[in-house]
Amino acid sequence: MIELRGIKKNFHQQEVLKGINMAVQKGQVVTILGPSGSGKTTLLRCMNLLEQPDEGIIQVGDVTIGAQGAKKKEVIALRRQSAMVFQHYNLFAHKTVIENVMEGLITAQRVKKAEARERSEQVLAKVGLLDKVNHYPSQLSGGQQQRVGIARALALNPKVILFDEPTSALDPELVGEVLAVIKSIAKEGITMVIVTHEMSFAREVSDHVLFMDGGMIIEEGTPEEVFQKPKQERTKRFLRRLSGETDELLSQQPQMRPQKNPNILPKGVTGHVV
């Protein structure tokens, strides 16, 4: 579904990604953990070329592109394989909820308005916001706005959904409603890659966990392997610090995972502003 080979990225002579190799299988939920500045978001944005890697090869679905020399049509084709949900929602303030969800269907996929509305209503019902179709973003809570963002991504029927810290901009009491929606999507077998600091959520929903530090993946494995028996001392320190505990997180029994069942973006991006 997704394969990255030798992905490198520099910002102002600083090496942010140092030859990343990773693969995500169809239907998998993969979470990416790590401290701020470790390269998590940059890696996620490289998956749909919102960030252009300096080196490497990206494959999403049946589209493969090299970091250098990709044609515009190839870039757009790759971006249409995925949808992205951002930290800060990226909703059109002047459009209603239903119009925000319909936008990508109409402008990027050329879906007729009536069909776009029907599909949008279906996904809004799925995220529990069918009663808010005529509201504007300013009339919604942060959690509701993020659920609209998730609905907009779902409406496009992408092969993979990329989540960039979807709860980081929310008040603590609103985090649960967004995580509940993502968990329900995971049960449907939709391929997802999620950058998050929500450890309990990552442990519950993930099939595979990656831990990044210093632009590299330094540890990966099942949730049980990474959370219960991390091999790297850096991973252990991170988990202890983030949990606010000492060794409790590392020793507790794993939970059961569910079974499978800035505002202007480049042309061709699906899942948000297009």
C-alpha cells in the first residue's frame, strides 16, 4: 500500500530525514511516535509530496515516484491515492459543513453536486455530525471541526488516510470524541498512518508502531513490543516521560486492539483544501 525507500529531507542544511525506509500494508493502522522535532510530520507530508524529499522513492497504491524529476501529473496521481487530516482542521470558514465536505469531491474528483451531497451526508452521519450540515466552522467546537475534517477525507474514498496529530490542537475534554471516530474507522479496515502523542490510543488502535528520533526510525514493532518491551533506551525514556510515570506503562498488560472489519495546499491534494 505504502512503501518509502531511502527518504531524505534537508531544511537549511539540517538533515531532517536520514534515509527512511518503511512499508504499510493494506488495511494496516500504523502510528508514528517520537519527540517534537524528530521528523514525524515531515515524514508524513513526504508520503503525499506536501514536502518534496531530496532523495528516495515513494510508492502509494499503484503510483511510484522518485524524489527527483517527478512530473506534475505523477505528483497529482500520487496525491489522489491518499487523504490527509491536519492538526488545525483547515476548513473553509465561509462554507458550511456540508459544503466543506463536498468541496473536494466536486473540484478534485469532478463528482456531480447531487452525488457529492449524498456521499457527504453519509460520511457526516458516520462521524456523528449529520445534524450540523448547515453550520459554519465558527459554530462548531474544535472536536466537531476535526470530525468534519475526517469526514471530508472519508468522502474521497482514498486508499489511505494520513493523520497529522489530529488531537494536538484540541482542548483535553474534546480529544475523546475525535479518537472514538478514528477507532471506528480503524475497525472498517481502512489503511491509516497516524502521527500522535496519544499513547493509550496508539497502543489500542495500531497494528504497527514506529518510534522516530533524530530523523530516523530507531524502533518499530507491534504495540506490545514497543510499549511493553522496548529495546532502545531512548524509546523507554520517551514513554516514561510522556506517560508521567516510571515503569508502569512498560509493565502493564496490553489492551485488545479492534479487529479489522498551512491552509492553502498544492494543487491535486485530496482530503482537505484542493
